[in-house]
Amino acid sequence: MRRLVFFLIFGLGGAAILIGLGTWQVQRLAWKEGIIATIDERIAADPVALPTDLDVDRDAYLPVQVTGVLGTDYLRVLVSQKQVGAGYRIIRPMMRDAGRIMIDMGFIPVSAADDLSVEEGPPVTITGNLQWPQETDGFTPEPDLAENIWFARDVPAMAAALGTEPVLVVRRDAPQSGGPVTPMPVDTSAIPNDHLQYAITWFSLSAIWLAMTAIFLRRPKAANKS
């Protein structure tokens, strides 16, 4: 009898913990979806002039419209796109009356990278979103400066290389300038949101736990019958 009580308490207690973890992940899912929805609304809002006093946390994803002259120097950040393959993000400086900033012009396939031609033409107006991406970690290789290949968008390092302020505008709409560069607008697809999978995992484990508990509880009855 004591053994049955022990297995019952152990089984129900363990299942309760697993169900609690699953419920917590469902709550986290709702929280994360709310954050993503807010960011999506912010990204798609009407653009404003570039603020003079920028704050990384407050102004992340802020839609802006900037006007200036695009410089002829540029950086290539190695990336890949589904159904396209490897390519580069092209980062160019923009000279404005208020200072130099960086423009993420978009994506160009590796096969077309050698055909990229940049010229210092007339001023252009670019609409995009401010971003300070966190793409570097301890495993990110140092940029290959000789080949002009970067392996992540490191805003401070790129700004130092191009001689600009540490401000990056990712264009979403602009006149074509300097070859076959396709915009890669800011979106929320890179924000991790695995809470649904975690919830399913915890609830599945709780079901398995209860099933195993039921098996253990039935074993003594089967043994007694035999």
C-alpha cells in the first residue's frame, strides 16, 4: 500500500510540475507574440526624420527617411537567402549635412558581386529602419579586410571602417543605385520564438509521465493475480 501511495504521489507530483512548465511556456508564447506584434507595427509605421539624439533601445526598428549622397566605398557582409543562396549585404556610407551614417542597401548574390558598380551620384532619399543587430559572438570570424568580406553586421566596427557614426539604416524602399542590389528590409523573423515547441514538449512529457505512473500502479495488481 505504501508503495502504491509513493508512486501515486511521485507520479501526480511530477506530472503537475511538467504541466506547470508547459503552462508557463504558453504564457511566454503569448508574451513573445505580443512583443513581435508591437515590433511589426513599429517597423511598418510612417517614416520620420532621423532623430539627432539616438538611443539604441528606444530607437531600434524606428522607420526613418534620410537624404544624402552615397559614398563609393562599401562593405560586404556574407549572408544567404532561401532559394537564392549565398550573397552579400552591401553597406554604404551616406554623407548628410548632419554627418555620415551607414545604409544597408540590401542583398546581392555572390555570382553578381563582381559586377557591382558604385558611383557618387546626386543625393538620394532612402526609407528604412534603424537597426543595431546583435550578430556577433565569440565564434564570429574577424572580417577579411583584404577581400572586403565581413561575417556579421558589427555596427561599431563597420562605422570605424567606413568613417561614419555608428548608425545603420536598413533600406526598405529606395532608388536602385549601383547594380543589382535587392533590399532586405528589417523584419521579426530573426526573433526566436520557440515557446510553442517547448510547451508541446512539456505537455507530452507530462502525458508520458502519467502513462508510466499508471503502468507502475497496475503492476502490483497484475502480480497479485498471478
